[in-house]
Amino acid sequence: MLNLVVDSIHDETDRIRVFTLCEASGAELPGYLPGAHLDFDLGELGTRSYSLIDWKSSLSTRNYTIAVQREDDGTGGSKAMHRLEAGRAIKVLPPENDFELRDGAAPVLLLAGGIGVTPLISMASALDAQARDFAFHYSARSAGVMGFRERLGQAFPDHMVFHFDDQAPLDLAKLMSAQPPDTQLYICGPKGMIDAAREAAITAGLAEANIHIELFSAPEAQSGDASFEVEIHDTGEVFVIPAGKTIIEVLEEAGKDLMYDCQRGDCGICQTDVISGTPDHRDVVLSEADRAAGKVMQICVSRAKSGRLVLDL
């Protein structure tokens, strides 16, 4: 863990608060690449992930910058972050990156929804510094709740396009159909937007391998969720996964050592082979073909349509 100190705080909007963090001794911090995030230890609330923001393609190792949108109906993590004050010490894992910006000459389309803009700012900074071809489309409910709008317009005036749901909503089909077939697409935002953008991109002929995704929040529980059983294939152990808990949560409580990271269904690290049973896929990683085949699943968010899943864990 890194022992960081909140160096400064400012409010970007009524709900978005920006934090600058530094090492208490002033020492250099671990470096990172565009798309990276930090995992914050919030005690009983668990960990929360926030993307690193870089405006100058410097990827500074003297401080880190993140932005947190307060979710009043959330599970408490964002509200705990908003209660932090300058000078407060906080434990943070070193930067990790499940949303890397690929090298290459292909055109790039950055697509942000709401606070999902944060990792794409660092990508835009890097692309601009490299003089690569890119467009940056950013959608929000209204201009008043859109964070970083003025600064983005100043930093990337030839690349930014803003969309507001209460004025002229983003037309995903039109946007995707205008993209060259080799476009590298990076999407970050709520799951509904991601699913719609992904479908529009594939319909327009973009290759699934060129669509890169990150959720900014974990999928919420759905009405009608019921308990189901998970059997570990090698040992025959059976665990009940109740509504409101994930497979990972239940198995970790039972002492199982699992490999995972995002717990949002977008990094793919927890992908597990399905021996039998029917998964209820709630990730944004798998292709439609993989979902239909039902041979793998992301156990951090996905559930079951059958009464029991037998997993290769």
C-alpha cells in the first residue's frame, strides 16, 4: 500500500470533487500509463477504484489527481471520499491498468459518459502529445452537470464534441457509422451507454477486438435476483450465493483465494470456466458469441439463470 496525503481539493461541479494526492515525505510515486486507476482502502466499505487524471501527458510521479462523483444513493464509498479533507492520510494501492491505450497509427475515438470521462482525459493528453488522430465525444445529462467541460474545450479544441441529453442527445448509430473500420474505440461510462455504444459500433462494422471498455461503477443488483448455488468442480464444495452478494464475496468469506481486480465486470481478470449451468452475464467484457456459448463468466458481477453453476475454480 502507498501512504498518501490529500494535498488539495476543489469542487468541479456540485457533485464532482477533485483530489490531488502526494506521498507524505514528498518522495516520487510509482508511474502509470493512460487509463490507469488507484484502489483506495476505505476500511469497512472495502476498496473503491478511481481513474488517474493527467492533463499534460507528464504522468507526474510527484502527485496523483482523481475525481470522485458523489452518489447519494450509492453504497457509501463516494460519500466517504467526499468527506476527506486536505492533510488527511489515506492508504492506496499502486496504479493498475485494465484499460490501456494501445500504440499504433489507427484513428482513435474516445467516448465518455458522465464521470467516465476521467480516464479518457489522460488518453487525450497522450494522443495529443503524440499528434495521433483522435476524436473525443463526451455526453452528459446537461451542461450544468458536465465536469471538466471548459478545460477540455481549451485543451483539445480540435478534438472535442459535447453532447447533452436535454438538448441534442448523442446519436450513437450516426457516430459509429462515421468511423473508419480500423478505429480503436475507448468507452467509459455507465453500463447502459457502454452496451448501446458497443452494439452500435459492431453494427457499423468495427471489430470487437478494437473496442475497449471500462465501467466507472459496479453494476447494480437487479429486481428479481434470487439465490443460486456454485459448485467448485475440483473439490465438490457447494456454496449458496444469495441475492445482494457476488460469487467472489461469498467464496472469499469462505476463505477461498481468488484472482480479481475491478469488481465491475470490465477487466476480465476474474474470468472463470463454466463446467455446467447457465450464467447470467452482467459484464462488459465478453463478446455476444462468448455469452451465447456460456463457457466462461466474470464471477465478480455475473450470476446464474440456472439453480447451480459448476465452476473451474
